[in-house]
Amino acid sequence: MEKNYRLFVIHRLPTLRMLDFRKVKLKERKEAKEMFGDLKNSTFVPGEVAHVASSDFTRPQIEAIMEAIKNSKSADEVQRYKKCLATGEMPPNLL
């Protein structure tokens, strides 16, 4: 299971009461807000890369990773690039 999946779902669905047969607790809501920020200030724009606070990527680096994702030949390769975007690490083959 993806790390922080539960917190992300709780963040995106603020009125959610149960997830995976477990009650959503106030502590989880607070933790989700700390991790993902305030939902009221987030806007989804198709095709736009979300800003990752821990990342120091420049716009050209993000575009290079996105292009690599488009040209990937397997789902595993796509997941590796997405993980790099999420963790703020530049893929070694794009350095």
C-alpha cells in the first residue's frame, strides 16, 4: 500500500467518516492537513505539476521528468519517475 495513502484520501475528502472499515480520527485529519496543506487553497489544473515542498526542482527539471514519464515503456518505469517527483530526488539517468 502506498505510503501516506490514507492521509491523502482524508485530506482530499474532508467529510469522509470511514476509510478501509476504520473511523477517520481527528488526529488523522490534523496530520493530513499538516502534510498536504489547506484544501481550500489547492486548485487542480490538468497537466500542471503539483509543487512538492521538499523539492528543489527547477521547471526544466520537472519538464524533463514529465517527458521521461510520457516516454516510459513500462508501469514500473513510470512509478520510479513519479516517486522521484514526490521525494524531490532527480532520477540518475536525467542528471
